[in-house]
Amino acid sequence: MQAAGSAPIPVPKGTAVARTITPNQAGENTIQVWGYDAASHSSPTGYYSFLVKGAEKPSGIWYLDNSLTDSMTATTR
């Protein structure tokens, strides 16, 4: 198995390996995976798609004037 731009991930015979990936974009992402046997024969390629939720927008902005009497009123933009 190999991730884009990374070295192959060796998996000992008869075992499984789990890897965490961090997508670099919101929306649909697809990873492509395949394996090789001891004789360097490639397995069929598998494609796995998943959705990534976008970042949440801020709920408010607080403007503070550093006078020790700042109010806590949220201002939306």
C-alpha cells in the first residue's frame, strides 16, 4: 500500500495495518490503494471515497480595547 508522495507501507504476511490519513481539502476525497505479493505482482487497485466536513465559521468576533473595561458584546460580520 502506498500513499501519494510517501514510501510503500510494508505489511507482514497474514497481518493487517491501519494508517491515519489527513485530507487536505473539504468535500469528497478518494484514496487509491493496491498491494504487491512476494513476487512483486500487483493486486487490483482499490478506490475508496469519503467525505470531509469543512471548517466551521466563527460564531462571533470580540473587539477588545485593552482598557480593562472591555464589553463582551459579539459583533457579527
